[in-house]
Amino acid sequence: MTYCVGLCLAQGVVMLSDTRTNAGLDNISTFSKMQTVENPGERAMVLLSAGNLAITQAVWNLLQPGVWLNGTQQRLTDVPDMFAGAQLVGAAVRAVQAMDGPSLMAQGIGFDCSLLLGGQIAGQPPRLFLIYNAGNFIEATRDTPYLQIGEHKYGKPILDRVLTFDTPLKRGVALCMISMDSTIRSNLSVGPPLDLAVIPTDGLGIAFRRRITEDNAYYRIVKEGWSNALRDAYLNLPEPDLLLRSDAGG
Amino acid sequence: MTYCVGLCLAQGVVMLSDTRTNAGLDNISTFSKMQTVENPGERAMVLLSAGNLAITQAVWNLLQPGVWLNGTQQRLTDVPDMFAGAQLVGAAVRAVQAMDGPSLMAQGIGFDCSLLLGGQIAGQPPRLFLIYNAGNFIEATRDTPYLQIGEHKYGKPILDRVLTFDTPLKRGVALCMISMDSTIRSNLSVGPPLDLAVIPTDGLGIAFRRRITEDNAYYRIVKEGWSNALRDAYLNLPEPDLLLRSDAGG
């Protein structure tokens, strides 16, 4: 399993992924699920992937020499805009499906693959896309400024409650860490180290790219601080006497 | 969809369920998923159900006249212990599977059904079981004093972080409400009103049984208070400057 989350906020793009892969519970490994494309001052993109590792690695490898799109062979380093970038990733997914899909199907294995592509090209706003296994995709918006792939449920409530398009970038990083920690605590197949990348709006470069290990000081603060904060928040809620009174009504 | 959660704590059993059912997004109804069995001073049980409504209603109906178990026809009102109660519910599930399973399979519909049975019989400790669609079951323990059925992921992180066997009963009710609210916020197919039942240890009766509507004062406190508390907790976490410093290391 995997958990990846991307934010597209007023101040920029935040991308966070775990690194755990498993082919059965007894075959657990560490693979980065983050790839970057950068031409400082002109474009910066981050691609996160979830699903069958053979498929997502093939997608990334096909993207390197370029994939045919709209009659020309294009690469993420030269697509004219982020929408074309998402189309290109979708075309690579479809190319892998054409190559490997029938053999996978013959083995009863689904074509399991989803990707997040976030970033900015000079003169255009930052954008964030979720590309599905059919090669089609959706885009994050001001109303819903985050997208997730993989094991998304455990880490969703905190994003739903707190995140807005105007959340400051640093706060967005903290929220992604909380969302990731909630997922890691509840699903053994999602685990550290984590890969974090931040693309500030109009920075046109990857300002931060970190491999965050379990003993990273801030990660420890999030893990312990958030658990304690949740415990305090719950203890500060009033006891349900009101609810349990026999005359409480509906 | 459905979300039901049961706790088996030192001070007693808490059972909470939503009431939303759906046969497609355009066919949403309210059905209680909670059934009770009570002989005050001798036994009290609560049964919660998730899955195909036709199956879970059939399970409850078969339990009324009694189901054959270990050579005799038994009812929840006369099983000798909670383990036999879970066996009896499992036997009813298997009886419905025998009746309806082949026709469902012919329509390509899975046999989707799971149940929580919690309660106490005089002279024995309170117990809580999760009965699967195959009729087999697991029991909550001191290590893991809660069980969930239905849409369980959104509401699990708060239970994992805070709940212990020694959590006071009232606090357990508050935790169930928080867990339910997290689920309702993230999954449209889980919704109020809620059904709550509490069986205090050695009370041998259902001390509280409430239908909790959306305008219930305590439910509103949980909804608003928890959102605010989470927001505060997140705002009180330090900003990730430590993480984003270029010399931050791993």
C-alpha cells in the first residue's frame, strides 16, 4: 500500500509520500514514490505514484525519452503547460496498459496505478492533478485544494476539517505530516521514511526536497504532539451527561 | 454504507450506529441498525448490523423464533453465555446464506453482512463480538477493546490513539460520538440520526438507549467542539521550520 497527498494552495504546492511497498506482508521494501522534474526559473514538477510498482516504474521510465501526445513525442521537461503534463502522464499510463495489461489480466491481476502531478510552469498558475489508471485525470481546485492516492481514508478527516486554499504553505506541510501520521498509525503497509517536496508559487523550483526518517525532529514532534493534542482535545470536550440524561429527548 | 462501533470497557459496553441505508445514491433511507435483547437483572445485549439490509433483517428475523445450535433451538433470550450468543448469530447468518446466497450469487451480488453483538449475562463479564459474513467471529479484548463494522477507517485513528480498556464509560460514549462524526463528515453514505445504547457492567440492563438526531445538543457540541479542537491542536503544533531548514538532515 501507499499514501501520497498533494496540496495546491495559494502559496504553492506541497507533495508528500511514504516509501513502503509490499508484495505480501512478508515482502516489504522501501522505494521512493516521488519523481521530480525541474528547470529552475522555468518549471518545477513533482510526480507521486501509488499502485503496482512495476506499472508505476514503467510509467516513469516511458516518460523519460518522451511519450507521443497530440502527434509529437513530448517529455515533462517540455510540455507547454501542466494540463499537457497530466495528459502526458495519462498517455504513459495507457502505453503501459497496452504493453502489460493483457498479461496482468491473464494472471488475474488488476491494472492498479494512480499518480499525482503537481507543479508550475513559468507564466502559469501552480496546478495539481490526479491521474487514474485509465489515463484520465482530475484537477484540484480552490474548493478542494488537495488530492490523495493510495490509502487515503485515515488521513482525510483532518484535511476536510482544516485545509483551505489560503492555508499558508508551512501550515500545509504540517497538515500533510499529520495526515500521513494518521495513516501510518492505522495501516501497517504505509510507513516511513517519507519524501517531501515543496514548490512555492512563482519560485519555479523545488524549494525543499527532504527524505524524512523516523528520527527526524519535526516528525517526532508531529507524532507525539498530535497524539497529545488529540487526547487533550477529547478530554476537554464536555462529558456526555447532557446526552445521557433520561429527559434529554432526541 | 453504515458505520457501527462497539466498545467493551471495564465499566461496560457502548454501542453506537448510524441509520443511513442506500440502494444507490438516489435511494437513501433511514433504518435502525440496532436491535436489543433485555431481561433486566439477568441479561442485556445489543446487536448492530452492517451490509445488505435484506440479509441483516433476515438474520434478526430468524433469531426471533430461535436458531438451531448444538442440537437445540435457541434464542438470544436464553443462550447460556455471550459466546453462545455470537455462535447463534453466526448460525443465523449461515442460515440466511443457505436460503439467499445462491440467488444473490446468480445476480452477481456478494453476501455482504457483518454484525456486532455486545452485552452481559448475569454472573459473567461483559463481552463484545464481531460476526463475519461466514458466521465466524472475533471478540474484543483488553488490548483492543473496540470493534467496528461498515465504513470503519475514518473513525479509527481517534480510537487507536486514545481508547483503552480503562477509559470511563461516559468518555467512551464521547469517543464513539467523535469517531462517528469523523465518519459522517467524510462519507456521505453514513448519516444521522444515530442510535446509542449503553450497558454498564453488572447493571444487567440497557441503561441508556437514545435516538440522537442532528439537533441533539450534545451531538452539536461534539461536531462543533471537535472541529474547533482539531483546528486549535493543529495551530498549536510548531511550524515545520525545523524540517524546512536546509541543514535539517534526515
